[in-house]
Amino acid sequence: MKTQALFLGLVWTICSISACNNSRTADNSVEQAQDVNDSTALVEVNDSDFAVEAADAGLAEIALGKLALERASDPRIKEFAKTMVDQHNRANDELMMIATKKNLTLPPVPSADHAENVKELQNKSGTDFDKEYIDRMVKDHDKVVSMFEDAAEKASDPDIRDFAMKTLPTLKDHQETAKELRDSLDGGQSALEPDMKIVP
């Protein structure tokens, strides 16, 4: 009887530890989506991982862009932020259509890391916000452009590869504009005219 009680106690302890670990990883929308796709996606793992990470990056740019529309002091930053929201919304809508076709699960909200970036920027305002936001845009787009270049060359699924190829020029435009804005803020001189429209 004691042996059975000890055994049941051990099983309960193991299950409790497992449940705790699962709750930690469930906080990350990217990991959650990737776990589902491991058994349901109709594409190879590398392609499904790219789709999930691309969607996550897009959601992050949208969230940061909306924040910049509220907090930025430089009109050029606000214009750039509006472009981020509009174009990443369109790209994510297109990716969602592909995901539906390929039985892919995409994250509904930004991952924990991206959410933390948004939280940090919420504590900034004025020129401090402008500099932090545009620095983040340069770093994020450096990573995203590299990721999309890799998918455009190596993705096995033709729809995912075409999506990466089609979206890549827009992301490179974002990357270049973000660097110009960063340099203009750092140098105190305008690399872009204040009334210059960033082409959506």
C-alpha cells in the first residue's frame, strides 16, 4: 500500500513539473505555433518555421509602429511608423492566406521577446523614443531581411518561396529608410526631408 502511494506521489510530481514547463513555453506564441505545425503543416519544418517567424516579426513591427504613431515626436518617424503598420498588415494578410492553404498555424500575437521590446519602448517619449524606436527598426530589419533572403533562396514550398521573394524588396526599402532616419537623428542633420513621403 505504501509502495502504491509512493508511486502515485511520484507520478503526480512528474506531471506537475511537466505542466509547469508546458505553461512556460505556452507563453511564447512562436513556440506554440511551431509545436502545432510539427504535426499538422503540409510543408517542411524549415518552411513552416520561416512562416511562423515571419508572421511574428510582422506582428512586432505593427505593434511597434502603432506605438510610434502615438509616441514619436519627429513627423518622419510617424510617417515611417504608418508605413510599417500598413505594409506589414498587408504582408501578414497574404501570409495568412498561404498558411490556410498549407494548414499552417501562425502566432496570433507577438512573441514574448517582441512584447518585451514594446514594453520597454512604452517607457520612452519624445526624442528618446524616436532614437530607440528607429534603432530597433534597423536591428529588426537587418534580421528580417537576412531571414527572407534565406527563404527566397532555400524554401522548398513554392508559395512560401514566392512570398519571401515578393516581400523582400519592400523589407529592404524599410531597412534602408530606417538607417537613413537613424543617421539623420544621430547626426542632427536630415537625411530625409521632413515633408518627404515614404512610399507605402
